[in-house]
Amino acid sequence: MVGPADFKARERSDWCPGCGNFGILNALRAALVEMGLAPSDVVVVSGIGCSAKMPHFIRLGGFHTIHGRALPVATGIRLANPELPVIAITGDGDGLGIGGAHFIHTARRNVDVAHILHNNAVYGLTTGQIGPTAARGFKTKTTPRGSVEDPVNPVALALVSGATFVARAYVGDMAHTKEMFRRAIEHRGYALVDTLQPCVTFNKVNTYEWYQKRAYKLEDEGHDSTDLMAALARAQEWGDRIPLGVFYSVDRPILEDGMVGLKGGALVKRDITDVDITAALGEFD
Ligand code: SF4
């Protein structure tokens, strides 16, 4: 029987006390325990940023990649071993800035990856510049008079890019966040959880109290999560009311369904003892 202690990493977290990343870590661990998955059954892939330290702080198969590239690496892992649940971790800067194009293409290809987007509107690791989800007027050390840009809307972008599962969680509600993560991991296809995660050090606007006053649950208002236009309408809500929950969830073939090379089973399990790559290696002499 797997328990939370099985996912405890040897490395100690260096996140700031009170950071929303702790809520994501705890909710992810709880979701995996609930699903009965062992640490060796799952892989977590990250890019660069405070969020990207996740593979060090949870005991799972882990791959800490380079900035913005968590999703293509997750795609490669998934295609090599379609039997392995793959979780991609990005921040909003990592996943929507430098990794923005990968976000769109992973969604439209419907790669079977659960994507947990740590959304705090700042680049925390580099001490608090505006991130892609920062609101117009948001003040940081690089925008002392306030940002003059409008933010990316990750939920709307995922929906119009073809994502088959799009949800939002807020780390102040642990049980709900765990539920969103579990559903994303169980979903067959690309699954985004836009996870609202206060950066207590560099974002003094989007605090726990700020979200607490505004968040409401889509399921409490009869939202139909199979209706794309209804999902897009809800995705526009931000400010006085912020919807949490599943915006959209439908079935569609995943990338690997169309790949003839995968019909013989997982690549990592193929017998390659009679494969001779000497000639190919010769090209690098
Ligand atoms: Fe968390 Fe912000 Fe500290 Fe990074 S800088 S660990 S996001 S509170």
C-alpha cells in the first residue's frame, strides 16, 4: 500500500515559507496516493523556475529539463513509453513565455500528458519580473509604473488550441486541487490544470486572501464541461469572480493512436538485441 511517505524526497525544499508551490506538491502527492500509483509508476518533467524544482522535492521518476522545454520532453517520454503517466510542471513564464509555442502544439496534438501550470504571474526564481499572466498595471522591479501589457489567458489559450481537458485549481483549496490533479492524470489526452499559486515574496497583489474572496466553483453553477463555447465564456471571467474546476473535458484520439510505429507496443520494451547501429554511428566518426 503506497502512502504519502513513499513520495518523500531526500532533498529539502528551498521554496520560500508560505509559497503556493507547497500546496501543489502536497496536492500532487495526495492525488498519486489516492490513485494507488507507486513512485516508479510516474514521471514528472519540469523546465526552469521555482516550480521546476518539483522533481527534486517529490520522489518520482524525474527529469529537470531546460527553460520552456518540459512539454516536448514529456511528449518524448510518453511516446517512448505510453504505459507511463507523465506529468509536466511549468510556471507561467516557463510554460507560456519561452515555452508558449510548445503549449499550443502539445494541446492540439492531444499528447497524453497532465500539465500542471504553476501560475503566479511573476518570474520568482529571477527575483520578481512580470510573467506572461501578470495583469496590466502590475508593478514589479522591472515595471515600476505598472505593466503596459495585457496578460495571456492560459485557460482560453488551451481551449482554442484544442486541449481536451482544461481545469483551474487554487492551492488554498487543497481537496479541490488534488481532485483536479487526479482528473488531469486520469484524462486520456492533454490535460491542463491552471493552478493559481501565490508567490508570497514577489506578488503582493494575487495573495491567498485575494483569491479566497473571488474564487468560485464551476460545478456549483451547473457548468456543462462538454460545451466548448460555454467553457470559453467562463474562461473570460477574471477579477471579481474567478472560476475554478473543469472548464472542458472531452474524448478525442491522442497523438500516439495515429503512430504506426507504436503499434508493436512501448518502444522501451522492444527487444533490440539484434539491432545493429554500427553504420549509423559511423556517420559521426
Ligand atoms: Fe515561491 Fe515566489 Fe519564493 Fe519562488 S520566489 S519560491 S514562487 S514564493
